[in-house]
Amino acid sequence: MSEAPKFKVTIDNITIEVPAGTTILNAARMIGGDVTPPAMCYYSKLKESGGKCRTCLVEVSKGSEKDPRPMPKLVASCRTTVMDGMEVKNITSDKVIDARKGIVEMLLINHPLDCPVCDQAGECDLQDLSYDHGTEGTRYEFARRTFEKEDIGPYIQLHMTRCILCYRCVNTAQELTNRREHGILERGDHSEISTLLGKALDNEFIGNVIDVCPVGALTDKTFRFKNRVWFTKPVDAHRDCPTCSGKTRLWMRGDEVYRVTARKDQWGEVEEWICNECRFEKKETKDWVIEGPSKVSRTSVISQGHYVNTEKAHVLIDKVIGKQPQLLMDIHAISDVNRPEIKLSEIEGPAHSDDFKGSV
């Protein structure tokens, strides 16, 4: 059986060989680092994701070896497959940087400044995107669109005002439940995600729409306003669950489990879907087998106090003085100068060695 052909593609002057059919975005993810374009709607585990938010736009300066002409417009890297000899510019293109700023500004037109009260703060993709690629201010002077909060299930609340219409939750519900649970209503600036006639989402895997949401539009009612994620410690845990794999991430503070989520990879995508029972109903430590602390990116605020991939500083003091340092000591017990019975505050002027004569 012949192997699939491989194409060479150069992204920001870094060349990599990838299988035919690979998108530019996934090729950039193989390289990693700043070369990888941001993505707000693309999700590798969802079939119909991508092509909506336009944050992953890149410039193709060379189409291929056979046709070296550049593409006339910026293309969505999540929907464009590589060709042999293709050359792509991401952070090395002024066009891309300028376009990305405009896209971020558009996404923030109607997005409220809810960060101080939003449960997504600290793990929000839109926060990261606006910090890395946005501008300091906005030119928008008109009234923003607003929506009422909506309960779309016993465990999920929808804040449509925060939604950026990435369609991730719609695709997730459609693929996991094999039926259309909810979708987009209305058109244009009136578009909103909702269920028809206020129907509740009650599928046993519907809680995964919370994990795929890149902003705080879908929130967990069992965790709302209880804690900030940077005050909790994420640990990997598992249980024997008959419905799903049971592999989850517990967000704990002390011995208390504040919330349960699916485990995510370095791109913020769910590794394995989990059921509602694991997510919403198992909030006791005794329900889980804890494996250990989760690996968190050093750039995340959640990583405070438990960084990974760091080295402990070498202790050189023992090599310098020839012995281990005495870290805890009573200086009055070992010093012949600093006597506890002499009160420095009562000495007139700066203390001098004459003040300590006769004290030994």
C-alpha cells in the first residue's frame, strides 16, 4: 500500500513537510509557537467548523511549485489546504497583522466588558486574541446589541450578548446528539443562538458545549460566580463511568471540587467528550481517582504557583562556604554584638561600636 504523498510548505520562513490534504492552520500547528494563527471557530474534532471568524487569515505569497503566483486575497488557513512548494506569511505579513486587528475590532463591537464578572475570565480565547492582536480603543459609537439571558437546560445558561457566532456549540450539539438541538435564529445583526420555543437541551453529552465555547456565552450553572479559575488548582482525574471515558479535569480549592471539565490539549480543544453526570453531578473528591496536577501553559494566569517545564535553581552556597547554610537562627544567641538588652531606638544618633562596649 503506497503512502500518502507529502508536500513541503513554508510558513514564516520555516519549512515543514506535511501529508497532502493538510490545512495551513494544522501545518502551522505542527511548527508551533507564534507561527500558528489564532482560531476562534475552528475545532479539529468538529466536521463543519472553521471559516466563520476569519481570525486565522494568512497571506499565501506563493501558491505552489507548479503555479508560483500569489493568491490575490488573504485566505482562511483553517479551510485552505497546502500545496507542494506553497509559501505562507502569518506574523511576517503586514497585511495579515492589519487585517487581524480589524477582525478583532469587529468581534468586540457588540461584546460587553463583562470580564470582571464573567466566569470565562482567565481562560477566555477572546481575551487572549484582543490582547495579542487587538487595538487599545474602539471606533464604534452606536448602541450595542443586547439579549436577555436564557436558560437552555438545567445546567447551562446562555449569555447571547457575549456570543461571537462561532457556531462551535451548534456543531457540537449536532454531532454528539445526532439531531438539531439548537441553531441560529434571525439574520444579520439580529442573529442569535437559541433553541426553538425555549426548548431545553437535555442530552447526556450536551454539557460539552460549555467547553467548546471560546468566550463566556455558555456558562455552567453549578460553577457560576463561585470562584475565579486562577484561585483553583486543576488536577487530572478519572472514574469508572459507563457513559463516557471518565477522564476529566477537576478544578479544586483545597479539598473542594468547584467544577469538572473535559481535558484540553495545548490548542484548547477537548481531548475526549465527557457526560453530564461526570461534569455536573460528581463534585466530591471521593468520586474520583486523582492522577496529579494538570499541565498548564506558563503564559496562562491559571499556572500561578504550579508552573511546569521549569528547572529548580541550583544551590551554590554550600560550594561557596563549604557547608549547608543555617537558614533559621536566633541572631541574638550567636552574635556577640547585637545584644537583646540594648534598645537601639533609645540610642541618640546612629548606633556606634562604643555603645556596645561592656555588654559582652
